[in-house]
Amino acid sequence: MTEQHPLDPASRLRAALQATASSARLQAALTAGTMPNPCYIDVLVEQSAVEPDFFVRDMLTWALTRHDAEPTVDRLLPELRSPVAQARSQALHTLSKIGDRRAWPAVSPELLRDDDPEVARAAWRAAAGLVPDEERPALARELATHLGRGDRELQRSLSRAIAMLDDAGAAVAAAAAHDADPAVRAHALATARLIDDPDDDFGAAIREAQRIVALQASPAPAEG
């Protein structure tokens, strides 16, 4: 009779994360974070790149934040160069949650300008959270070049990233409020409003900004 060898912890986690039911994968990620083990890091990062369920991905990120930062960051950094967009976006998201400044140099201009909106969104937030104080103005100028891009959710993400840069963010929002592009002006005005009141509703802010820009574009009524 052949002796059965139990799977090692990493293999057990990998098998659990292949379960068909998302609830089972969620529980596996929760367990990996509740009882951290260095051998889990590779498995959690690999699954983050392919996991289809948002809530499971979020739990995978949480589980990674429960592990020692140094090896976790070292394992995540190569993911930023992956050809798989989800691998890049999830690695950026997790790095922003860990908050280790060693990751800052890896948040490249290419990631900030990524064509995939989820990657760009994650890069903006990671950059704003990791940037050294002396590099905030340069990052704010880079982020300002994306004003007016994408749908409302993407614009909200950009506004919040710019707002995280405090005075540097306020300066670029004020400057962009005079841009020739009406979409940029409206987004800049909404961002400035969000900086002044972080609890403000972005949807209301962008609608008001668009109204102001439309009024600016309207010709003055003829007299008499």
C-alpha cells in the first residue's frame, strides 16, 4: 500500500484557492491571513493575479498585509511589470495598503499612465500614499495631466489621489481650473471642492463644476 504524504501548507492553500465556490476561496484567504506563514506569500500573490471575485481579491490583499512586509513587498514588486493587468493593479493595491516606502520607486510613470483604468487607479492611489514629501509637487503635476480622463469612478479616484497630496494637489487643481479643455476644467473644479471638503459627494461636486463650466462658455445675453 502506497503511503499518503500530506500536502505542505502552501500546497494546501493553493488547492483551497482553486475551489469553485467563491465563499470557499474567501475562507481560505481569511485563514491565510489569520495564521500567517511565509510560505503563503507566493500563493497569495499568484492568486491575486487571477482571482475573479472582488471580495476574494480584497481578502487576499488583507492576508498579504498580515505577513512580514519585507518579503511581501519583494514578492509584489515584480508583479508591477506583469503583462497581466490584474496582476499589476492588485500588486499596486496591496503595496498601497502595506505602505512600505521602498515600493515608491517602482510606481513608474508607465503605471501612472497605464491604459487599463484599474491599473491607473491603483497606481495613482499607491503613488499618492508612498511619495516622499519632496516629490509631491512633481507627482501632483503628473496626476494633473490625467484630469478629465475616463468615467466618473475613474475621475473620483484621481481626485482623491490628488487630494492626498495636500498643498501640492491644491496647487495643480487651481491651475487646471483654467485649462482650455472644459472637461479638464470641470474635473479640476470638482477636485478643488473635494480638497476643501473631503466628505463632499464627488458626484454632486462634478455636476456643479460642469454647470459652472457650461455657464462660463455661454455667451452673455445681448443688451436692450
